[in-house]
Amino acid sequence: EISTRDWSSDVCSSDLWDRLDEPAQRAFAAHLEAVNWPLLAEMQRLVAGDAHVSASALDLADAVTPRCLRLGDQSNPIPPAAAVRRGGEALAAGTVGAILVAGGQGTRLGCQGPKGLCSVGPVSKASLFEVLFGKLVAVRRRYGRDVPLAIMTSSATDADTRRFLDEHACCGLAPERVFVFRQDDLPALDAADGRLLLDGPGHLAVAPDGHGGMLVALSQSGGLDWFGAQGVEHVVSFQVDNPLAMPLAAEFLGYHLLAAAEFSTQVIRKVDPAERVGVVVASRGRHGVAEYSDLPAPLAAERLPDGRLRFHAGSIAVHAFTKAFLDRVAARDDALPLHRAFKVVPCLDAAGNRVVPAAPNAIKFERFIFDLMPLADRVCVVEIDASAGFAPLKNPAGSAGDAPEHVHAAVVNHARRLLAKAGVRVAEGVDVELAADRIIDETDIKALLPAGTVLESPVVVGG
Ligand code: UTP
């Protein structure tokens, strides 16, 4: 039976209902019944209110950049060699799992389907999925144990991601060690009055609930228990758009473990106030991430006496958590606040015509993983070189930054640097790539190519 609830005050147009035939009315009613109405009420309050409301909101006025360990830095309080050893032990013991968040719509890039399908291999043309899954294969090769991988998809990416995994035999990962789970959608609301929008007859305009949707979705899908059943005690998380991501670097894991941190995170040195990365800050004994859009320009530009930016720990969304921490925060229903984003959302107007507004017309809501940081009792921040671990694909070709050509150059440059460390020279202007499933660092290259080798033409080393 079709619900008798009066939807007309919540949905943007009234007589559109009558234009639907009965099966369509039933489908629409079911769609509406599935909306989380108490949450919708909270979202509607946010349309009118602050940009986002967080119980753990950080006070930036007295915030500082926390002490960061640096990858490979002998002056770290924890020696790098000890960290490499400890991280390697955890990988060899099979106590580390991984979460790849791959539910984003990739609107800036304008890709059709999951961003993970985009090609990023300068020579191999391998996709982001192939490169990132390959890294787990390389870890298994070196340490002898699988890293259980949970992949978060969304309504926008689920079917294509599952098809890709089937067609590519999980890129060499053991299928029983791969767990695909889907995050929720949230409705987009009319920015003017907070009402629901329709993106078609009988269909609400919705969008994935942000990478922070990972927490609830992982727990409700049984993913946390799945990790537990495999003996996972620590979980790394990383994003699908960064082919250089190194969430399983033994040294990073070693710092996380030896610092007995609940939450560890990788950062890059922010040198220009205009760089569009959030920053890790510490305030009153808690750590958190301030988004670049939340950092007032004068604070973003402030410098320390030694010339560094006051807020220089740029967040790259590569984290490690204890499984116990994830279990603890997943049990709370207030762990992650909602953030608002003012966006263009195509929708039906009052007459039922589909319009693509010229200016942002809607509020989309998202939760962010990094908002878990203030809930952690011990946080470890590890600075890495951006050139070694961060090349996100965000924008279409021809953009000023984070476009395919920048990613391509970053992947080639990273390969050239590791090859040089292994004593291998690459001729000027030649594209080279390292096979993700074989090469973690220069030791793997040394096992394949004698020092003094010169590469004269494009090649995938280890491929
Ligand atoms: P971004 O915030 O860059 O979003 O995602 P996006 O969808 O890739 O691109 P735009 O903003 O629409 O242009 C950073 C990471 O978080 C994941 C993405 O897949 C990417 O790995 N993500 C984002 C999710 O898993 N779910 C979401 O709802 C949003």
C-alpha cells in the first residue's frame, strides 16, 4: 500500500506525483520510505545554519602543527630502521588489513564510472585499480602474507567495480581476501529552502555520503567482523585517486605500532598557503584536520620563525587505525559530523522539466574519515615526500594541477628516482614505470637489474 504520508512539504514539487503511473508511484514511495527522516531533519537544519557542526570542532586560534616523524629521518625519536623492522613484522604476521575508499563520483575529473578504471600507467596504461591492487600483491610477495582488502563502493561505482574485479580476477589478489561493501547515499537538498530535489520523475537527487560513510557502511556490512575473523589488528585506509599512495610502507606502519597510536596519518609538507590540501593540527591535546576551505587566509599564510608555514602538515588521506579504535568509534552514532557542500545538482523544476542550473543550487552532505582523528587517544603523524607518495588524479586534462598529465609526470619521476637509487640510469625524456605488483622500493629493482643498467626506451621495470 502506498504510504499516506504527505510528502509535498519535503519534496520540491507537488503534482508530479499524479503524473506517475501506479508502479512508478509504488517505487517512489519505497524510495521515500527508505529516507532516514530524523537525519533529513538534521540536514535541513544545517541548510540554514553553520557550514558544518562538529562536537569535536577544533579551535584554530590556538592550534599548532603537531610534531611529525619523517620517513627515513635518523633524528626521529623512533629510529627508521626499528620502524621498518616492526612494520615488516606486522605485515609478515598478517595482522594488517586495508580499506580502499572508491565510492566518489569523480565529478571534477568528469569520468564515466569509477575513477579506479582511469588509466594512470605512463607506459603500461594500467588503471588506478590495477596499480593500487598491485601494491598489495607486492606486499604479499615480499612478506608472504595477504593483506585483506575491503573496497568501499557507492551507488555510483558499485556495479562497475564488481565487474572489474570479476573480469580482472581481482588483479592477482585472493578473491576471498577481498570484501566489497557499499556506502550509503544522502539526498541533496534545495539550497534555498531545504526541500528534497528530484533528479527524475519519481526519483530523488542523491549522492554518496562522503568517504566518512566508510565507518557505518563497513560496520553494517559486516566488514569489521570480516577483518576480525582474519586476525586483522590494524587497518590502513587510502584513496582510489592516488597511484603513488603507500599505505603499507613498513616504516609508516612501524611508527604507528611503536608509537602505540590509535590513529596514524601521512602528511606532506605544505609550502604554499594556496595549496588545496587540508592540514593536520593539534589543539588542546587533540588532533584533527582543518580543511583548506575552513582555514582563514591569514592563518593559512602565517609562518613560523624558521620560515615554515604555521600549518604545514598537509593531509593526504592515508591513515592507519587500530581495529579496536574502529570498533569503538563505529559503536557511536555521533562519531562523524556532516559537512555541507554547495553544488550544482540537475533536478526537476516545479513544472517537471529537468534543469541544469548555471550556479550552485543545492547542498550535498558528506562525512569525512579524518573527523575520526579527534576521537583518537594517541595520534602519530608521519611526514613523507610528496614526490614519493602523493599524485592525486582530480581534474581533467589541461587543468592547473592534479590532472592526468601531472599524475603521469609524477609516476615517471618517482620511477626515475627509485631507479637512480638502484644505480639504473634512464635516458633523457624516456618514460619509465615500475610494476606495482613487483616493486616496492629500490631493493626490488636491484634484484632485477644490475647497477649501471641504462634504460634507453620506455619500459615497465618488473612488468
Ligand atoms: P574526492 O573528495 O576527491 O571526491 O574523493 P571524488 O568523488 O573523487 O571527486 P569529486 O570531488 O567528485 O570531483 C577522495 C576519495 O574519497 C573517495 C573517492 O573515491 C576518493 O578515493 N570518496 C569520496 C568515497 O569513497 N565516497 C564519497 O562519497 C566521496
